[in-house]
Amino acid sequence: MLLDISRALRAPGEEIFFEHCDSIPPQDIFGEEITFTDVCLKGYFSMAGESLHIQGVLTAVANAVCAGCLQPVAHQIEVDFDEIFTRISRYPQEEEMPQDEDEERLEFEGSKVDLAHLALTLAVLELPMRFTCGEDCHVLSNMQPDEQITHACQKDMPDQHPFSALQQLLTKDQEV
């Protein structure tokens, strides 16, 4: 996913529209393979000094299976982004070296910017906790609601907070 930014390098400060469509490789997330289709980044980019400002929207479709019935599910992704890429020099000088090596920052070199990592990060962060085919999923509708589940400790004290016994111990210790 290389974006050509040579126009922004020649005209600093000018916002330039871009539309960049590409693909994201399938991802194994918690043992489930998720594929992405129709991945497209649209927006504007501009140069300001040694920084490239890119803003816009990522759209994609995440394909997985329903957590209940295991039928295929397509989840629409649309997320806004606003990022700064820093130009790195081929010949780094002492003062240009980053102070914190663990700090994650977006960088580019030359007249092309790789947007693959940005697109992957945005898409994965917008995924739901679990994929479902909707309210009409026959498997999930037959499951017992969470409100009806009671734990052994809740039977003894149904109207009290689970940590109320600890609070009482703390209060007793403070009085001594």
C-alpha cells in the first residue's frame, strides 16, 4: 500500500486528495481467520516541514463467521483517521535520533509512504469483540441471558455488592 506523496513534497502546505485501495492479508485473531475486502483509504495529505499529515477515512469489509451459528458474516468498517508521519533521513545525525526507541511512530523515507501498517491497525481496532449474524441468530437467541445466572456468593447476599464484606473489614480495622 504505497502512497505517492511527491506532489506534497513539491508543494508544502497544500492539501492533496487521495484515494488508495488495496488489500489487507488475512489475519488470525484468537484462532479465527478474518479476511478483509474492499479496503480503501480516502482523504487528504500535506507536508509541513519534515512531517506528513494524512487524514481521511478507512472503509473495508471484515469477513468472519458468527460466534453462534458459524454462518459467514460480513462486518462493515468505517473509521476516521488523522495521522502524522515523520520523514527519516538516509544519513541520520546525532540530534535526529529518537530519544525513546520503544516509542511507536509512523515514519517514511523518500517520496512514497507505506500505508499497510496504518490500514491494518485501523481495521483490526474496529473489529467487534465477537462476530454475530444479528438479532435473528437462532443459536444466540436460544442461549440463557446473563441476568438469570446467579453465582453461589450472590445467593447469600442478593442485595449487597460483592465487595461489601471487604468494605466492612476495612471499616472495622480503621476503628481500632
